[in-house]
Amino acid sequence: MKEKKEAMDKVESGKGLQSLSRLVDMMSNLRGPQGCPWDKKQTHKTLRPYLLEEAFEVIHAIDQEDMDSLREELGDLLLQIVFHSQLAEEKGAFHIGEVIEKISEKIIRRHPHVFGQESIEDAEGVSLKWSEIKRKEKNQKGRFSAPEGLPALKRAQKVQQQAARFGFDWDRVEGAIFKVKEELLELENVYNTGDRDKIEEEVGDLLFAAVNVSRLLQVDAELSTGAAVDKFLRRLNYMEREIERKGKEFADYNLEQLDKIWEKAKKDGL
């Protein structure tokens, strides 16, 4: 395909990017007649969980400050992009060269202060300009939106950040903390009514308020929740080891006894 070759020629002009062309060819072979049965079976939908997993593994490598792992995980994530591009090319939709060209064009459009004549002095101004250009590109009627595919905590944080740019925000984190307490009280009141729809609504309001606190404390709600899950798992696994060491099962313990083992795990720094 002539268009694909021209796009890839542009990509390969950069240092080391010939490797990308090699990866693209390998993926084409994996999907070819003599390729891999598993790879030939995949679709955009079946690959969705792998794309998510690889993205989170990149984040984990960053959190660990492990550059060797980061290099490897970025490669795994890149493979997913190449894979999806190959599937699209087979359908005649687009190819990897177009993906790269499109993001290059978008970067230029959304950075007029670098590639154009505009002058923006700080990061906040850049963020506002980016949002303005994005809204025009997507023909959004309102200023505020968040991608439907984002995890809920990340989506909540993004919407709150947008509102904050226009002054709709707490002056101090204490206000947001008070809001959490208020939402918790509302949840308690609704719980006593037994109204399942209202309970679900108030749980959502409580979580949304908690995200506001994390944002004002400059903590990523999605990542901090993930860290809390990891901590919970470490302590659960500790409890399992302690129980098995005594030749028993979880069912042999009541909640108070289990809680004592949990507290021991905390004291041991897990």
C-alpha cells in the first residue's frame, strides 16, 4: 500500500524508529496465513483487557522507579497499539502510519505556543488552551466532558479538574473533607430507609466527594485506590499464611480473631 509506505517512511526518519517498522512487519506475519493461531483469532474486543493490563503495568513500573521494567512494559503497551492497528488495516480502516501521523498533527494543533505564533506563559494556560482546542475539534456544545471509557474514579477527577479551572472549587481541602462527612451522613440516613436506588446514588456521591479530597491533596484517586487494594491483598495473604501455619481454615475463626491477625499484619508493616 503506497500510502502506508509513505507514512512509515516519515516515521523511520527518526533515530531508532526503524525498529517500529520491524515490529509492524512481525505483527503482520503473526496475523498471516502461516502465523500464530492465537494472534489470528483476536479482535479489537478480545484485546481490550490486555490493553488495560499493559497500561497499568506501565504505571506500576513508573511507581517502582524501575527503568528496566518501564522499558519492557512500554514495549508491551506499544505491541497492543501495533496489534490494533494491524486489525484495522486488515479491515481497510487505517494503518499504523496514519495513527502516528494523526497524533503528530494533533500535537501541532494543540501546541500553538510551540509550533505556532501564540504565546502562553504557564502550564495552567496551556491546559486551558488544550481544552478549548479539543472542544472545538470535537464540536462539543459545552466546555465540560470526560471520556466514557475512563475508570469512574479517574473520570470523576477529570471532571472536577475541569470545573476547578473555571473557579468552581473548594478554596481549602477542609471544605471538601466536610463534604465527605456530609455525604456519609446522607448515606446513613438513606440506608435506614432501605431505598436501594437512593442508597446507590448516595454511595456514588460519597465516592465522588472522596475523589475531590484526593484531588485537592494532589493525590491520584485511581492510583491511590489501587495501592489500597494492593495493601489489602498483602494483609489478606499474610492472614492466610498465619492460619495455614496453624493448620486451620478461615472458617475456624470469628471476625474478632481474624481482626487480631489483621492488626498483626499492620504492625509488621504490610
